[in-house]
Amino acid sequence: MLDLIRDLFAHQAWADAQMWHYFGATPAAHNDKKVLELFGHIHAVQRYFLSAVQGEPLTVDELRKELPLPELRDSYVSFHEQASRYLPKMRDSHLKDVINVPWFPDFQPKVSEALTQVVLHTQHHRAQIASLLRALGGDPKPVDYIVWASKNRPEPQWHTTANA
């Protein structure tokens, strides 16, 4: 299970970087409230779950803090770097531990469920962003897991131009 989670997080890093490229190549999206909210929401959830799994959950105030666009993008890069350092050191036994998720007061997910949620939640909202970018004149390419795998699992490229 842990190998699969690591693989899904590697895909997520690549797919997130791709979406930021497609966003950058769609000027009409740069001030689109919904697109910006989705990028912020995705990242808040990513950061919360990883911090909770590491035993130091972020506060609601930390999660709600709106970052200027360049800082938000840099925070994505930092998050993925942190995950890529943490997950290889994680032990299988930690996957059975539980974490606290304040918005689910009657449910404490296992670490395996929390990390799976991060990936699936992000995928869901990336698809919404892709639809919005298309509506705003952008041309985002598929960032599906199978596309990433077919390209020999490339590393994320956090530059500013779209890179299919």
C-alpha cells in the first residue's frame, strides 16, 4: 500500500505542476475567482492531511490564510518537496495509525485513508480547474495517472510555460 501511495504522490506532483503550467498559459484565468479558490482549496487540504499524518496538523487559521498567487505556487512546490522527502521514510506500520480531521468529528481516518484522500481530492478538483481553463480559452492536456505512467513517470517541472 505504501508503495502505491508514494507512486500516487509522485503523479500528483507532476499533475499539479502541469496544471500550474496550463493556468500560466491561460491569462484569462489569472484573475478568475473560482480557479484561484480551487487552487487554494486543493492546497489547504493537501497541507492539512500531510501535516496531520506527520503529527503536527495545521490550524484552521493557517489553512484559511490566502496567499498571493506567486506564494501559493511556491507553497505547492514546497509541499511536494516535503512529501517527497517524508514518504520514502514512512513505515508501513504508520498507515494503520489514525489522525484527527476536525471537519469529521465522528470519524478518525487511518493514515492510509488520509493520504489516499489527498490524492483523490486533488484529482477531483484538478479536473474542475481543467474545465474552467478550457472555458476561459486555455488548452490543458490530460494529467491522468496513465498519461504520467506512459511518459515514464516524469518529475514535475515547475517552470512557467505549458509543457504537454
